[in-house]
Amino acid sequence: MPLPFAHSPDLTLGVELELQLLDPQSRDLSPACGRVLERLGPDHPNVRPEIFQSMLEVSTGVCRDVSQVRRELEATVTLVRRACEEVGVELASSGSHPFARYSDRIVYPAERYQGLIDRNRWIARRLMIFGMHAHIGARDGPHAMALINGLTPYLPHVLALSASSPFWQGQDTGLASSRITIFEALPTAGHPCVFDTWQEFEYAFDAMIASRAINSVKDIWWDIRPSPGYGTVEVRIADCPPTLSETVAIVALLHSLAAWIDEEYRQPTGRLRTQPYWAVRENKWRASRWGLEAEAVVDDRGQTVLLRNDLDSILTELAPHAERIGAREELQGLARPLQQGGSYERQRRVYAREGSLVAVVDALIDEFRHDRFAG
């Protein structure tokens, strides 16, 4: 049956960050969510609990452009930081905590989270991970599907830029993003299913509901998914970046890509990238393993280029679209991680120098507080 899709103004934005609450002495995760929320007030529109009590979700409202995204995130994070200081916890942002143990985490007392644990057991218990989700406004279901199909080949680049989870439970995983490999163990997570039309998605959605694979669209945790209730496409592949500047730059990349895709949707020229399923899936793995140093597959013949070089070409192509939507300056912020290293590299440099994962957490706290790179 038809799935209602709320109309959104073209290409509006919304962003969600899953943040870490930290003990100021041990630097381990701290189950302080309830106390922080109490300080903020239970009905704060832009701060919500997450599956574990050592996490908080901070979000924006509906934003016209990336500069508004930045202003709203800065304002809300400032309020959250003040509440954290009042209850005696620190705040940080990255895809994983370097040494915390998932077995120590306390589930937030909400029916949805308990249901997630009951159904998925150990797989859900391991979700001690932190992501950044970006919503992009779509006019209707067919427009949303066009945005999803257009954005999908570029998702590995988003993952590489955001990758900030090299350490997991006290070990160097050898990956740039361990978070994405943990999350995609969920039965309805990972690389998105491919649909040519919105009607195909509606048919699959009905079948998933009928088979009790899901209870609602919220149970589809693909790397990119439609969010009909909000009238958006939601990009979920990114690790939570350690600085707000990196967050805003990645959102500017997604916004510029969406502007390009929307233009092609109206008047196709054939310049948008298309790739077979296997190539995008392979690129996702390579981005999670090697980050910006991955060799990305760029066509259906298996040709590869260094992912950071491919990003340079993409940014050149996107420049006029970024200018048109007012994202040029924010998009240029990607030069910092490309030149100075992604978070996975910076964290490893700190560990190599200090020999301590506590020092890595210190660096993450500093990066998020001062919006500057450590390591």
C-alpha cells in the first residue's frame, strides 16, 4: 500500500550527533545521561537519550543551509556542555570510545531500546558506537529515491572523511572505522537495498512489515534510508566527527551532492556517477579499512584511484553547486582532514607518542571542546 511521505522544502537539512559522556578522572564512559537531561529539562527539543546511558543525541531543527546547521549545533552543544560541567562529566565526539567495555554499558530505560536488546541480544549489546546522521529534505517519495540512488556511490567517501573509530575495547582494530562493521551486524543495517522506484521500496516495506522483520521505517538502519515521516533522506554511514568543523564540512559535502543530484533529476546530463552494487560495497569496506588512503573502485571495469584523489575530483565538480547553495566556505573545510589527517590517523599519532589510550581520550575531549585537531 502507498507509504505517506511528508513534503519537505527542497534540500533542507537536519543533523544528529551521538555524543559520549565521560568520567573526568578515568576517562571511561559515564552513565550520566539522566542527570544531564534533568539539568536541561526533560522536554528539550534538541537533546535526547540514546540506547546507553553514557550517550546523548544532539540535533538541529530544520535548517536552510550548513551555516544554520553550525549555529544550531554550537548553541545546543554549549547548553549540553554547561549541563555536563554541572553534573561533573566531560563531553567528546568520535565513532568509538578507545577503551570502554560494552559489557559495562547500562541500557537507557525505554521500551524501544529494551525491545532492540531483546530481539538482537549480543549484537545490540555491542552498540557502544557513535554516529552522525544527516537529513536532506525531499519533495516526495520518488524524489527521495532519486537522492538515495544518487548519493549511494559517494557514501564510502563520507565514511572515509568521518572515520574516527580505530580503537575498540582497548585494542587497535587496524581499521579506520570499526564502528561501521559493528553496526552493520544488525539484520536491517548496512549497505542499502537497491530500488529503482519509490513503488519498489513501498512493496519491500510492506513485505518487511508483514514478515515482522521491522515494526516501522525506524527499524531500517541502512547507511542511507528514506524517512517518510520527516520527508527526508537520512544519511547514516558517518562516524561522529571529533570536531564541529569536520561535521559541518561533511554536511556541506552531502548538501552539495544533493544539489547536484537534484539538478540532474530535473534535467539529466548523465554526469552523475553510477556504480554496480559490488563496487559501492567494496568501496565501503576499503574506506572502513584504510580511510582516505583506500584505493576506490571508480567504474564497472574495476579501475581504481586513491580515494583522497577521487575526493579532489569530486570537490572540483561540486564547486559551482556549493557556491549556489551557500556551502562553498564550509566545503573547503574538508581540506583540513585531507591535509592533516583524518581522526583515525590523529588518534593513532597520539597513541604512538603517548603510549596511552587515556591520552587519546584527552585529545578527543580537547578537539571537541576547542574545535581544533590534536595529534
